[in-house]
Amino acid sequence: MKLKTIGLALVATAFMASAALAQTGTMQPIPNPPEKAKAHHAKKKHMAKKAEAAASDAKAPAAAPAKK
């Protein structure tokens, strides 16, 4: 037998086997991994601290006006 004939027979056998397995349902497609949400936690924490500081400044009594 020629090497080319053996190679072709191997390829055909592999194709037939994969087709048979796909029909029986044993070959399942590999699912894509879920997309991860982008984290923007640092910016939110920074903005929360700014808002908290502004709120505490608004609650603090105003400085006493300078006496003349």
C-alpha cells in the first residue's frame, strides 16, 4: 500500500468517527466563558468619600465672623 492511501484512509476514518459521535450527542461544543463585568470600584469609593466630606462640611457650623 502507498503511504498516501493509508493517510487518506486515516483521515476518512477520523472524519466518520467524529460525525458518528456528533450525531449521538457525546461531542458537546465548548461553551464560551461568561464575560466579566468591568470593575470601577475605586472611582465609586473615591466619589463616595468626596460626597461624605461635602455632607459633613455642610453640617458643621460656619466659622464665626471676625469681630471688628
